Amino acid sequence: MVSLTEERGVRECLAWFRREKQWINERHLEFCRIPAPTFREQERAAWFATQFKQLGCAVKVDKAGNVLAMPGGENPGPFVAVTAHLDTVLAPRSPDDIQVKPDGRFCGAGVSDNGAGLAALLAVAAALDAAPRIAMGERSFLLVANVCEEGEGNLSGMRYLCRHSPLGSQIRSFLVLDGPNLDHITTIALASRRLEITVNGPGGHSWIDYGVPNPIHALSRAVAAFADLRLESAVRSSYNFGSIEGGVSVNSIPTQAQAKLDLRSEEPERLDAMGAALTSVVEKALEVENSRAVAGKVTAKIREIGTRPGGKLPEDAEILRAVRAVDAFLGVHAALDCASTDANIPLSMGLEALSIGAGGQGGGAHTPSEWYSPKAREQGLARILLAMCLLSRGVPETL
């Protein structure tokens, strides 16, 4: 590892990360002020395509909307892919929603998840452009700013890259940058299902038609009943009703009510049991509401709106040995963990992939109080670059 860091190209890239902190911070704030909610990442994607071109990359935008950049110019592969998702759960309503606090923290939607990963992607491209060319092994670098990681995006950007992109078959390893913190390496893909429950009824006036079954009442019973269940399991599982809506006015019996539910489990088969439990409580809620009705009835449908496959990286995988070797050199202490990231797709296909933080610190993801601190960001950038170099050349068995 010492000999790698003494190479001129690598050494000057690492120096660039330390020297150009302000440039990285300014770009980070600039793109975070471009709204990029899931399914509407086009403006931010165009910004990244322009930046990558200015930094000497050959750039393509695939049919899914992913931005693919090859540092130094066009290359047929094979590749080490470094990816970061463009989309955010929340989006700034105006540029002023992204602020810098007196203590240097960035605050606002997406500054950490995934502003940290995207800023690292851009910093790597800029450092490679500014430094003497790094000696490559048999694999070249491919930088990917991909779409649709969050929520109902259902990892569709990564799905397209892995399964349909002409470049996908040339990718040998996926280094996924998601968030800032360096204390974890995600090697187990957390399986999940997203379900939409829709309850329909005849509707009516709150006084004149009182006694007509109410979809909101039935749905509320189902949500409460599911939350009261004790879903015992030897593995960790979770659920979350993330949105609920219905009705048009306080004095109208609604014709429809909907809720969206996120189910996750370290054991993919457990999701089937949780889905069956949901069906049972919804059916019971309908029975109760209809038994009290004087006319009409409510009905329900449960529809799957997304699924994320599970998977696990072998402990002796080359990409994990590379990151572990870099961590030992840099003094980074990271634990292996299980999470849902873009790495789910390649891991489910048996490809080498893992997800790591990009440096700095952050918190409050998916909330209006999200924050990011760029202090010590350069350690995360060094970690990424050195892992890329090892993977490009093949990780020696001695590591």
C-alpha cells in the first residue's frame, strides 16, 4: 500500500483532495441546490454530465437517465464502477433551503444522502484530471451518477445499469458511495417490499349518508392492527407506514383511502409472512367496517409497488479485501453491516459490490433537518481512490 501511495499520480490525487477542499465544498452546495426528487433527477443529471465533460471524461447518459463518465476518455472496459445516486427523498424548494451554518455544517434536503457520495464522485474525477495519469491495471474506472435509488424509484437506475446497459456486462466490481460516515461497510443487501393498500367505498355526505362504510375508518383499523402485531422472528425485521391519504373534505365520507407500507427483513423469506399478516388484518378491518354499515360496503386491494432483492458478499471477495486493506492503511475502523442500497442489485446477481460512506459526517437523512459536515472529508476520498486503484490492478492475495 505504501508503494501505491508513493506513485506520482496517486500521490498528487491525494494532495489534490487536501488542497481543494473549498472547490469540493462549493460544488457540493451547488448541485444540492438543484432539486432532484426521485423520477425528476434530469436537471441535476445534466449538471453532472457537464461537469464530468469539463473534467476530461467521456460521458454518456443511458436510457434510464444514469450519467456514466470515463476519466481520461472512452474505454471499452472492463471497469471498476464507482456509483452514487442522484435522487433525494426531499428536495429544496429554493436554493436558500440549502444553507451553511456558522460551524461549517451544510443543512438541507439531500446534503448528506446523497450529497456526500455525489461530491466524492466529482472530486475523484477532478483529482484524476488534475494529476498525472495513474497507472491502470486491466480494469478502468467508470464513474456513475445514477437515478432512482430512493423510495419508489425501486433501484431502477442500478437495475438498468446491471441488467440492460451495454457497459453493465463489463463491470467487474461496484463501489457504491452512499452517505458520509466511514464506520460501516455494507456487504449484506437488506431485502424489502413496498406495498400500497387501497380501500374503496361508496362515499357520501357526513350527515345525510351517515352509516355508509368509511374507507379511512377501515384503513385506520388495518394500520393500527398491523402495528399491534408481534411479528416474532430470530432475524431483524421492520415495517413502516410511510404515507396515508384519502378524502376531499372534513364533511364528506371518502370514496377512497390509501396507505403505503415498507417491509424489510434480513431474511427475505420473512417478507412473505409479513405480507400474509397484512392481508389478514386488512380483511378483518373490512369485516368490522362493513358489519357496522347500513348501506354499501368497502373493498380493498393490496398492490406491490416495489421490491429490493437481498444478497450477500462473500467474506473473501476481492472488493472487500481491497477496502479492508485500505482501511488498515488509513486507520479506518469499519464494521460490516446490512442495509438497503444500490448494491442490492449487483449483490443479488452474484456480482462483487459493497457500499461505503464517502467521508465527513452527517445525519438527519430523509428529514428537513438533514446535515453534513465536510470536516475530514479527505480521508473518505483517499479511501475511495486507493480502493479503486487496488481493484483496477487486482488485489494481491497477500492482502
